[in-house]
Amino acid sequence: MIVTKPNHLDAPSMSDLNVDLFFSFRSPWSYFGACQMYKLQQEYALNVELHVVNPIYIRYNDFFDRAHEKWQPYFLIDLRRYSEYRGIPIGAPRPDPINNELPADDPGHLVRMLSPLGIAAQAAGKGIEFAKEVSTLVWDGQVEGWNEGDHLEQAASRAGLKLKDLKDWVADGENDWQGKLDANDAALEVHHWGVPTMVFEGEPFFGQDKIELLLWRMEQKGLQRRNPIQPPLDNRPD
């Protein structure tokens, strides 16, 4: 059983700022975003609230059919370029959390196993940690069969969680993970349709490339470093 507990950086203090992160386990951009938002939470008096959403394949199943013919090749160029720029490795997921041969509402998509676990992790106060570790497992190109063996168990452990506890929380009908997932989808639509989307004091910032802009806005609102002697984020390698 999961007991909701404070983040490992201690519970948010009166000086901590809160930011919402809308995130999908099927999105490589969400993976980039989770890695960076995790780092911000480590370095700043910031509490990142994870809101797991369904991937666009499920929310807008005809999106890829309607996409411009240049969309996919540019997507891949941009993905590799951003990986190189940030120093965050990227690779094709093996397997893909979405099976393109299945209908959007098919329960066989692996993302339907990951999403409730992410919601459980947030309930345990470790949402961004879990998102960072599991999305790295799926997207950094290092692991084939990330859904097999003890890979997910080890990822949960690195996030400070036990996979069994997360699964037990999901299985407990009183926790209504499906209702929370549907609510997250609806909340995202208020601000944007894509992920990652960060929302700070009602202001949306879409895309991992807007995190610097988000940081600028939060510093305007008094965001402070946890350790003031650290050099600025932009001057340190990822």
C-alpha cells in the first residue's frame, strides 16, 4: 500500500513554488522535459506536480493521418538535434509503448500499463522522479525489452519507490486512477493539446524548449536556488 509522503527533498516549504507538468510516457519530448524538470527540482526550491496524460495517439487518433508529409522526417531531425544539444541520449523505444497496429482504445498498448503507475507515483510524492527514471528506461536507447525482467522494478527503485506498491495502489479501485487520468487529459486541454506542457500560476509553457522561459518566469516570481553557491543552470553541462 502506498502512503502519500513528501518528496525526498522534503515537503514543499512556504518558499517553494509549484509547477504542473503534463507528461506522456509515449512522448520523447516528455522524456526530455522530465529530465530537465527533475534537475530543476533538485536545484531550485520547486515542487513539480506530475500530471500523466494519454498519448496523442489515444487522445487524437487521427492526428498522424492528418499530419503534413514533412512532419515525421522533421520530427526525427529535431529529436536527434535536441538530444545532441542537451546531451540527453535518445533511441527508438524497444518496444514502443504504443502499438500502431492496434486501435487507440485497445488495452494492449503498453502505455496503458505505464500511465497508472505514473499516477500512483505522484500519489506517493515521487511523480517527477518516476517519470524521469521510467522515461529514460524507455527512450534512451540502452534497453531492449524495458517491459521485461526487473527493468521497471529497478527504475522504480531508483525513484525511491517499490513497483509492487505502485501496482497495489493501481489495483485498489478506491484510488480511481482512470478518473485521475481522464481529469489530467481534460486539464491539459484547458491550456494546450501537446506534451510536455508546464503550467505555472495558470500560464502554460508548451515544449521542452520552453523550460528556460519557464525558469525565467519563476525567477521573476521569487524562485530561489536550494544551494545558492551553485553556478547558473545554463553554464553547467547536462
